[in-house]
Amino acid sequence: MSSIALCLSVCLSVCLSVCLSVCLSVYLSIYLSIYLSIYLSIYLSIYLSIYLSIYLSIYPRLPVFLNVCLSFHLSVHPYHRILRISPLQKEHFQYPQEHSSWEK
């Protein structure tokens, strides 16, 4: 009888320790991921807002510089160039019409 009781107690303790460790690790990983994501988002938003306010107060011409960079990017990038084509400019991008002089 004592060997059966010893076997049951060992099995029960092993099962409980495995279940507790798995449950605790899952709980801690979920809790820490949520906590860290919220903490980091709040911290980064506060830090970036303070940093940008200080930086913009020191360098007031930064928006002008960013505007110039953005306009340069829009003028260089081919996808944006295609999107900015006006209806009057579409003639340049159409295939040429066949002329009667080309036909034989």
C-alpha cells in the first residue's frame, strides 16, 4: 500500500508542478507583453512629444526642411510621379496613334 501511495504522491506532485509552471509562464508572458507594450507606448509618446517640442523650438525651420524633403521624394519616386500626372499630361504617356502614312 505504501508503494502505491508513494507513486500517487510523486505523480501528483509532478503533475501539479508542471501545470503550475506552464500556467505561470503563460500568465507572466501575457502580462509582461501587455504591460511592456503599454509602458513603452506611453513612454515613447511622452518622450517623442517632449523631444519634438524642444527640437522644434530650437530649430523652427524644420517643417520647411521636411516639406522640401517630402517634395523631393515625391518628385523622384516613380510611383508618386505617375499619381501626380494631370489630365493634360496624360497625352505624353499614351501610345501614339497610328497615322495613315504608317499604314501600307
